[in-house]
Amino acid sequence: MLRDDIICALSTPQGVGALAIIRVSGANSKRLLSPYFHSKRVNKSGFTSHVAYFGDYSIAGEHIDEVLITYFEDGKSFTGEESFEISSHGSPYIIGRIIESLLHAGARLADPGEYTMRAFMNGKMDLAQAEAVADLIHAENKTMHDVALRQLKGGLSNEITLFREDLVHFASMIELELDFSEEDVEFASRDQLLKMLHGLLQKVSALIDSFKYGNAIKKGIATAILGAPNAGKSTLLNALLGEDRAIVSAIAGTTRDTVEDTFNFGGLTYRLIDTAGIRDTEDYVEQIGIQKAFEQAEKADVIFYLIDATAAEVDLELRLAHIKTSAPQAHLFVCINKLDQASAAPIKERLKQIDCEIFDIAAKNKTGLTELLNALKAATAWSANSSSQTIVTNARHADALRRTAEALQKSIEAVELSIPGDLLAQDLRLALDGLGEITGTISTDDLLANIFSKFCIGK
């Protein structure tokens, strides 16, 4: 799958900028520079790795720009190949002329993610680390940045490697027993094997469980805003975002579909979902919006339920009880809104039997939002703390771990029931394959193409 030609691509964003960086990688790639780059610092011995060279870039005698060339020798670059980077001014014309000259000299445009794929294929990183590169690039908050950086440094990979080492040892002993099946010998202690399998299953299960948190960190903590019409849901959304994202109107039923946006707070990204006002209505379109509101609640990590302090909400207790039953996974915050206009006391009296956190706010004036946000941060502390732990943020990894756990469970049952060694060996191999898929020890061209196609060009 790995091609040995020379690739080039713009690594900085498209458009006008102060600077641009063009990456070039491939065997003997520095030869592409000889017709174009002229510098007094490049002596007869050529380029030295990890040194930047200032000079002129000219094409057929036409001066294009003054550039910096940073050279990396074979085995000491990001890709593991000889490579260099051209730092020029960020003019689209300059960028286009330089790339055109490189293509004319024998390079081709890189495919999306091809630099990282070459790094993986050349042993500079494993597959989990390569995927962490993409996560690091797309990190929108401190926690996701820290998690991605930890995985790039081998956090998850190191754990998977340790898991595989234990499994490989016992799997090889079982395979050896099969070679001597006629002599009825036992090279692998079944008691030790069983102890190892139980311990490994517990660790793999913990990683699987961590995906719930890792996925929330990566995609944003789903925070649904529910309540009756005119309770102030859209006003709260706008207040948290610091902009008028949703339409605010005194007319009940203005919001008929969900409105989503994100905001960062305390090192985390929260995905705010403003929903249609919950009430009994004959309007078919509004009914659809209300159904969507409950669907969002069932998928949410956090729910803000807003109550209008100036109006007596019918069936309030029943609605909150329904939400707690249908969305047990969500942390429920009940926000009594419009306290600049009415007292919260009557509503609090009604909520005495409901187990929930209650906050007094006036979303329009942003009163009480500091206390609400601090409580939100405390309630999602599991996400912030995850940056110092090994957690799974990738759905592909979670799927491979689930299949590994299934194979481990079958292996445990095989040992406990004294099932023949050939069947036990098969289950152990399946567990090894599942772990190998995560780091790329076991991979296919289709799998690699799918993973790296999601990268941006130039990475």
C-alpha cells in the first residue's frame, strides 16, 4: 500500500496569510530543490538534518520568494522518510507557483492523511497514535487536547501492548500443547491462565466503559435545554453563547425544531440543544418538535429544565418525573427563570418531592448563571479528570475492545469447562486480533484507507 514516490502539499490553511508551509516527503526528495532553491548556507556537503536554510526560490530565472527550507534526513522526520518543509509568504500566487514547480520536478500532490499514513507504515507511530494526530488537530478544548496528546505519546498503545504480551505468552503455550497433543502435556497452567483472563477482561471492560466519557469529550457534552413555552430556553442558550443564536419571542411555540451550538467552559466543550416548548398542543408540527425535545433528553448528558417563575406550569411534577425516568443517564438541573419578575418560593414548594438541583436565575440579565455554570462544571468533572487517564475516544477502538471482551469471556468459559485446546486457542487468537486492530498490528488496506481518508491534506 505504501508508495515510494515523492509527495507534496500545503500544510497551512488555504487562503491569504502571513506565512505558508509546504511539506515534501519521499526518498531523495531534496533533489527537487536543486533547480529552484539558492542559498549561501548550503555548502558542497548539502543539507544538514533539522537545520533551516534561508535563500531565494526562483523558477526559470524568475524570482518567486525568499523562503526558509527546513530539512529532515531519512529516518529522522515525521514520516520516517527524507523530507523538507518550505516556509514562504502566504500569497496564493507564491504557493501555487512553488507547488507547480515541485510537481514539474517529479513530486505529486499528497492524498488526505498520507503524511501520517507514511509515518505509520514506516514505524514512526502505531495506528492508535496516528488517529490521535487527527484528534489533536481537531481538539476544541483543553481536555480533548490533553487526552489526544496523551494518546499520541502512547498512553492507549502502551496499555494495549501490555495486554497483548500476556495473551501472546499463554496463546503460544496453548498452541504448543496442540503440537504435542498426543503426549497429553500441559505447558500453560489453567489456574494462571484463568487469573490472567479475568484480570485482562476487567481492564478491557474499564476501557470500554471509558468510551462514554471519551465520546462526550470529543463531540461535546450533550446539554439539552427543556421546558414549557416561554420559559426562557432560547434566552438561556443565547446568554451562554454570548450571542443571539436563537429567536426569542413572547409568542409561545416560536422554537419548533432543535437549535444546536457549542461553547467552551472549564476546559470542556458543551453541545447546547435548545428544544421546542413542552405543552399539550393540537399543532402537528409543534408536536413533532416536542417529541424531538424528549428524544434529545434521552440522549443528553446534562438537562437544563427551565421553569417560568411568572407562570404556573401545569403537570410540572409529572414532566420532571417523566424526564428523570426516561433520561436516567442525564444530570438534571432545574432552573427557575425570570426571578427579576417573580419569586421562586411557590415553585420550590411544588418541587420538594423531586430529587434534583434547583437554581434561581434570570437568563435575560444573566443573573445566577455563574452558580449554574460552576455546578455544571462540577457535575461533568468526570470529563475534566479523564485527561490524566487512559480513555477511549474513538468508536473504532471501542468496537475492537468489545470484540476482544467477547473473545476473553469465551476463553474464560473454555478454560472453566475444560473445552479442547484448539477451540480455546481460537478464542485467544480472536482476542489478540481485536487488540491488534487498535494499534495496527492487525490491519487491512481498506481499514487504513478509511482511517487516513478522514485526515486533512497536508497531514
